Amino acid sequence: MEQFYDFFSRLTDMGDWPPRWLCGRWSDFHGWLYIASDLTIWLAYMAIPLVLIRFIMIKRGVPLAGVFWLFGAFILLCGLTHLIDAMMFWYPAYRLNALVRFLTGIVSVLTVVALIRYFNEAVGLRTSQEYDRELAYRQLAVQELTRSNEELQQFAYVASHDLQSPLKTISSYLKLLETMHGHQLNQDAQRLIDVSTSAAERMRGLINDLLEFSRLGSSVSLAMLDLNEIIGEILDEQQAEILATSATVDVGPMPTIMGHRTDVKQVFQNLLSNSLKYRRAGVPPHIVIWAIDEKEQYQFSVGDNGIGISAQYFDRVFQLFQRLHGRNQYSGTGIGLATCKKVVTSYGGDIWLESTEGMGTTFYFTIPKVIRTIHHYAETAVAN
């Protein structure tokens, strides 16, 4: 311990040794060749870690960054030993030289350990050629998915059109039957006609909703949308329901975002309609619509003081055709929230809710400021 203390207390003391020029018989040529070589190596060793540091600072998210830092420190210390060797021709700093070499040894061992530890991960890093092949495969997959979606949309349109025709026939004949023979039918027969007509109308509405759902996100004509204008338009359309329920709607400042007008409007329209529909008896609805800027995306919320939703149904409500209440209580086809989720996720956002039964529900969803739908990736793939 005494030697350890003595070493560091005399770290800069050079009185125990003569300068290297005085050790042995150095010729000017030999000495300056030694000095020039050490200084050249030191300069090179200084440049390498600076390049590595600049690379790490510019290339954000570079893999195995810790290994780069260790390797840079190792090279820097190696260069420092050469600088001290050159200086020792005039300043015999043997103690300082020993300390720097000791630190170099420690960092070199740590660098070797890090290389061994991350060897398998480093081997697993893909080359630019491998990335090019993967990109080519993904571009083909996107093109195939786009083609498949177009076929499904066409199928949905044809199927809905073909289903609409017999439904229209059924409704027409039921109305004709009621018109021609309604006075001859008893109460039970009249009720059967009413139930059948109502079922046919619900089926027609369901088909129309399903067709609209299949078309969501299919358009690539994105534009800047003023949400204040869109929400104002929705409130005008829902004015009759708002007045009928004595509802109050508070809308905070809304941003201008990139999107497709019909898709984005449907999200706010469905959430607002649900808040008006699922209200508590005798309690006027109070709806709050808000937006928060989160740097790379906007977070929106639509909250109400309605009947609320049990936590066990939080995921289920976003599924297609899922209803938590009977048609006798609340009308609808169970597509509204599924539509919201499809629009939001197709834009690269997320949607979720918080709710307490008997207290109200708040739906949250995010929309990125830069929209990248599958169609944009498909266009990129074709361009490349």
C-alpha cells in the first residue's frame, strides 16, 4: 500500500531517470526517426477514435455502440503511449507512462471481452446485400397484399350488390302484400310482416356498413385536414340529436393533420354518435373532445359521462359486429368502433379506451403527423 501511495504521489516526478536522449548512444537520425514514428502513430491513433465517435453521433441507433466506444478508448490510449514515448526523449515520465500502459491493458481486456460477448450478435448483423434482398421480398409482399386488398374490395362490392337485390325484392313483396291484403290479415300476420320487413332493412343496412368498412383506408388521396372544420360539420349534422338529448359538447383546439377526409370524419363521427347514443337515463350527455401534440403524432380523446363499459369488454368493443347491448336497447350494427380501429391502425396509430361503468367512457387514439399507409409503400416498391 505504501508503494502504491508513493507511486501516485510522485506520478509527475522525473528525477529518478535521465531523459531518453541521455540513455545509451542515440544518433540524431535514430532518435528523430523514433520520435517521428511515435508521433505519426499517435496522430493516426487520435484520428481513428474521432472518426468512430463522429460515426456514432451521426448514425443514430448503430448496433453494438458500446463496443465502438470501448474500441475507440482502446485506440486512444494506445496512441497516448506513443505520445509519451516521444516526450520521454526530453521528459522521463516513466511513472506516467506505466499508468497509461496499465489503463491501456485494462481497456484492451474489456474490449476483447465485449467482442467475445457480442460476437454472435455481430455475426447476425445483416449486410447491405442482405438488406437489399429483404427489401425486395418486402416490396413484392406489399404489392401482393395491395393486389389482394383490391380483389377483396371488389368481391365485397359485388357480394353486397348481389345481396341487395334479393333483399330489395323481399322488402318490395312484403310491402305489396301488406298493401293488397293488409286489411284481410289478422294481428299476428301483420306482426310477422312488420318483423320481416324490419329484418330485411337491418340486413340492408348491415350490408351497406360492411361495404363501407371494406373500403376504409383504400384511398391514397391524403390531404391536410382542418379538424376544427370537420368536427364543426359533424356537430351540425348531429344537431337534432344534440338538442333532443340536451347534450353539451366541448371541443378543444384541434390541429390540422394529414389524412383522408372521409376516413378521419368517420372516426370522430362514430365516437361522437356513440357518446350521444349510450347516455345514462335522465342525465344530459356531456362530451369533451380534445387533442394533444406529442411531437411525432397527435393524441385525440373523446370522453363522455354515459353508461360506461366494463373492463372485460375493452378489447371486444373494437371487433367487427360485436354488440354489448340488445337491439331493443340501442340500435346499430356493431361496426362503428371496428371502423375507428381500422382507420386509425391503417394510418399507423393506436386506439384504446378508459371507462367506468355508470360514470362514462373516454376513447383515445393517435394519428402520426407523417402518414405511411400500405399504398405508399406499394408506390415506393413500384418506383424502385
